[in-house]
Amino acid sequence: MRTPRVDDLSATLARPIPSLRRTRTLRAAVALALPRHPGAYPSMRGAAAVATTPTKPAALPSENGQSRSAASASVRSMMRDPATTELPDLQTCEQARLSRDARFDGLFFTAVTSTGIYCRPVCPAPPPRRDNIRYYANAAAAEAAGFRPCLRCRPELAPHGDVLRRGDSHIAQALRLIDAGVLEQHSLPELARQLALSDRQLRRLFVARLGATPMQVHATRRLLFAKQLLGATALPITQIALASGFRSLRRFNAAFQSAYRLAPRTLRKHPDASARAGEPLRLRLGYRPPYDFAALLDFLRARALPGLEQVDADSYARAIGSAERPAWLQVSASGDGAHALHLALHGVAPADLQAVVTRVRRMFDLDADPHAIAAVLARDAQLRPLLRRHPGLRLPGAWDGFELAARAVLGQQISVAAARTLALRLLHAHGPRVVFADAPMLTHLFPGAARVADIDPATLGVTRMRAATLHALACAVRDGALDFASAHSLDAWQARCTALPGNGAWTAQYIALRALSHPDAFPANDLVLRRAAANGAHALSAKAPGARAESWRPWRAYAVIHLWRHATRSGTST
């Protein structure tokens, strides 16, 4: 009997398959036809990928009019073996999935060929046979290969992969722009132009590094967010469609059914859907342990502005939105031992939900990989004991770029307490007032750039030079000459920021560290940093920390946070 060839089986599977039993039979035949290589990842190139993945209905056009099926066809010849994408090594993946190691949650996904389902490494279901496993570096790659998300471990709750989103590479900038919702309003060629690439170059780059095209990454991001809202809230499906970036309910239902072979209403049976109309919308935001939430709250508490923010022992709350439609949020520690924070949203419009969640994830640095960071920083003898003492320190982000930049300008060459006093004066004098019946402690929004630009600098109560610097910053942001887009490279950001009068390298790097969450930001001439890096000796010169920190790349910002915390514990004000 002739051994079935892969191309024969692909042609067979191209026809409609009415029976689940027949599907399993054909998959078994494919498994026999494909060669096995001990110790290697199962390959999914070419016809093999078609033959071993479930048949999917034809994809609908994306919201910007581009066909998802056409995009998939254009890169099918470029699809790489999952082993060549950003994955841990095979032995690490095996150990992590068998031990359900939460440190690897979101760093890879496990796809099961016998069920067509992909899971997180921490999935509580019994582990499948190794022969039925394929590993993918991200959810988009797994879905591009035809797998559906597990309803038990819920991949939408996993922290995002962090390594490729950080830094100044094209793919990092593109991923941050996609996270910021650029593809909601713009086409792929427009996204590529922002990165000085062609759309073909960008697709090839994504397929090579992620195993999925930019449009597939965007589509997966939207559908997984919708899946999270369906399972965790009681929002009407129409509002969930809007929140996840779809302009019509019909298009949302079709995309969800096409990708997951489920109607959205099916997930309403999930027991987590406990929120009711009139109550705050509550979401769980996962992270990879360890995570030192208490240390991050300490940092934010020392700089919190009463009326705008409130930080207590285990939560952070702040007013957000606009004067016309104010809202507020609260982030608190999980009380159930899960590796997650709880987010409560009050008054946030459905269309703003995904942007708000993205901001919160960045502000609390929930997607960081602490073990990858520690592996680099632990090479330094001074940082090694600090890492052991506080293994889960994260970058304390900022809610709004202009707010943080204005506070950085006000804080130039003065203490944290003095800078806080000046920012509080600006908030109460010029910030819009808001009233929340369920949060009376929140009374103001921070004034926007347009409002600050219209203020007479002489009335700000600061030195003439600092008032002029703040005014120039506000005018630049208002006029679009300066923005806080996450796609900026560190060098480009510093050049643009320091071009404004009164801003030096310290201001630019501090804003990059907190407003842009850049992992390699490094305010080298910070006095407290120079003292802490000297380890008890006289403060280092302005150039010495920069030379020493070369070995800390690309995680210099995390070294800064460790040294600042060490200085605070030692009694030195930051």
C-alpha cells in the first residue's frame, strides 16, 4: 500500500469535512505520513501546517478593509518552524508545562494537535502526550496555525510576552503601536510607514520573529480582549464588540465564530461573569511572578497627588478621563493568591476599555519577565544582593505622558517632596474639578497640555526659568511637536525632548523611564543614583555610572529602580 503523501492529504482536507470522526482519522493519517525527529519541534511548514490544523471558515476583511485570508496567503510561504521563533528551548518548555511554572506564563503557549486547542503553561488540565504538543511563542502564532484558546486556562488572562515589546527594534516599536490601537484606525502600510518600512518588510519581520502577521497579531489581540470581557463581565455583547475595536456587531460575531467556532453568547455561561449593571467593571490582570506590588505602591505613594490619586496599603486609585466624562479606577492586590492584580473601572466608556487596560498594564509593568531581567543584572556584584532582597521590582509607570513630563520639569534639581508640593499647587489651581459619589477623595483631573500652555507662567509660583520650561513643554505637546508615543526609540526621544529649552538628559531619561516605560532608560547624572552606585563611597562622577551601566543593558532602568529603592531604605531621599 502506498504511503499517503502530505500533498495528497492536503488536497483531501481542502474539501469540506462533515464528520468529527473523519477529521480525527485524517489527522491520524497525517501523523503517520509526517517524519518524526527526536528532540526537535514538530514542523508546521507548508502543506504539513494545513494538514494538521483544523479547517477554518473563510476570514472576513479586517476593520480597515484588508482581507485577513489574503494576508495569510501572502505570507504562507514565509511561515517558519515554531522552533525558530522567540521560544525558550524545548527542554525548558517541557519542564515548564509539566510543572505548570507560572514564571513562563505568556512566554509560550502549548498547542494540542489532537484537540485543536492551545493553552497556557499553567493550564490545570491533565498534560497531553508530548507527541501531540506544539509550542508557540505567542497566542497570535497559535491562532494563525488554526488552534483555538482553551476555555479552562483562558489564554486571554496571560501576561503578554515582554522581550520583543521592549527596546528600539522595528518589531518592538510595531508591537507597541499595535497595542496602542494604531491598526484600529490605520492600515498596515500606514503602520509600516511610521517605522520607515514597507508593509511587505513588516510582514516578513513579524512572521520570522512571531510566527504571525501584524494583522493576525491585531486580530488575536482584539478577540482575546473580547473573550475576557465575555467571561468576566455582564456587559452587553454590543458594548463588548465596541470595546474590542469592532464597528459592527455583525462583523464581531462573524470574526469570533470564524476564529473560535463559538458564538460569543456561549461564553456567557462562564462562572466568572459576575458583574452586573451599575456595578464597577472588574478585570483580572495577570503577571509573571515574582511581583513586588508593595514596593511599587511605596514609590507611587511618595509621589501621589491628593485629589488626583490615592494610595493605601494595598491599592492605587486615581481619577481619569475628561472633565466632560470623568471616570476613576482602582488597582489592588489579588486576595486569592493568583498571580494577578484586580482592576476596578468606574464610569469608563466601552470604547475606551481596551486603551485603559493597556495603560494600566504598562503603568504597573505587568508584562515584564523578571527572570530575564535578573539574569543580566545579577552579573553586577552590587546589584546581586538587591535582586535577592527585592526580586520582583518593576518599573513604576505613569498614567499620562504630559502629566509625568510636567512633574519632571517641576522636580528638576529639587527633592521629591518639594516637587510634589509644586505639582499639587498646579493641580488644585488649574486642574478640572470632578465629583464621584463613590470616591469622594478624588476631586481633580490633572490639567492637560492645552490648559497649561494658556496659563501665564508668572502665576505658576516657580522660578522664571522653570516656568518657561514648563510653558515650552506644554506648547510643544499641544501643537504636536512632542508626543509620548511608545514607538519612540530612546535616542530619538532624548533628542526631541532636549531640543526644548530647559530640558537636559536627566529630564529626558526620567520621562522615558516612567512615561515611556523604556527598559534601558538611564538618568546617569541623577545625584541619588550616583550616590547609590558608589556603594557608600563618595558620589560617582556624572560619567561614571553610564560607563559602569553598559553591562546592565538592555535593562538599565530596572537597575535604577533597585538603586533608588536601596537609597530610600538607606535613608537617602530620592
